[in-house]
Amino acid sequence: MLELVTAGGWLMIIIIASSVIAIAICLERFYTLNPRRISPPHLLASVWKRLNAGDMDASALTELRKASPLGRILAAGLLNSHHGRDVMKESIEEAAAHVIHDLERYLNTLGTIAAIAPLLGLLGTVVGMIRVFAEIMVRGTGNASALAGGISEALITTAAGLTVAIPALVMHRYFTGRIDEIVIGLEQEAIKLVDALHAGDRSD
């Protein structure tokens, strides 16, 4: 492995660093984008039960807000529920925007790695071929080892760039799809709360 890195030239350091960052992001997002952590089962039922019992005071709202992303959204709606259905929906949408922003954290970086890794490999190819032609100009075509070194550098960096880019792109698409599913679930739970509190106050 070390021989491949050495043969690939200095661009291999950047490609390897990109792969380490991509792996770290994937592990972090796998942990963070757990639907049960973001939208705990039966949370809405628990909130509704406490509302009916008159037990949803300021401390309970603070606890709800800190418990989970869904809790943040529901707490924002409950804080403004007495202002009417439209105001409650607006507050929920505002809180949801912040939650979605948190869910999408680091995905831009992962997408950037997926985009630039093949370009780094291509740059390695260009650098390697320049080295090959420089050797040909100086020594002619008789030095096979020098020519092989340049071609090797070109091929190794190209392969390394693609090896990093393909999984990064796949995981970026996967996490984007998972976030979309989570957001739909959050919206459904929030709508249930709005409808339950303002069942006779529909303006849309």
C-alpha cells in the first residue's frame, strides 16, 4: 500500500485525506440520522397525553425541545398554538428549517469530495503524463523504468480518485434520500399536532 501511495505522487496525499474525511462524515451521519433518535416513536402521543392532563408547562416544553429534533418542532408549535393555526404552522416551519439544516450538515462537504476526487485523479494523470513526455524529451524512449514510473503515477492517482469518489457519491445520495424520508415523517407528526389543536380552525 505504501508503495502505491509513493508511486502515485503528492496528489495521493490529498486523495487519501479526502477519503478519511469522507469516511468520518459517513460514520457521523449514520449515527446522527437515526430515525428513532430524530423522531422518537410515540412522542406525539406522549405530548398529547400531557396536553390533555394540563401538564405541558414551560419546563415541560423546554424538556421537549431538548429531547429530539421532533421535540424542537413540536415545542415551537405549542409555544404559538394560542395564536391560531396559521401562526402555529409558521413557527413549526421555521423550527423545521433549522432541524433540516442540522440534518444536512456535512453533506455539502461529502458531495464536494465526490466531485473533486475524480478531478484530483485526472490531475494526477496529467502530471504523470507530463513526467513521461519530459523523460522522453530528455532521454528518449530507451529508459523504460522512467517511463513506467510516470505512467504508473498517472494510473494510480486516477484509480485512487475514482475509488474515493464513487462511494462518496453513493453515500451522499443515500443520506439525501434518508433525510427526505425523515423530513416527511417530521412533517406528518407536526401536521397531526396542528390538526388536533385546531381541528375546527382550518384556513387552507
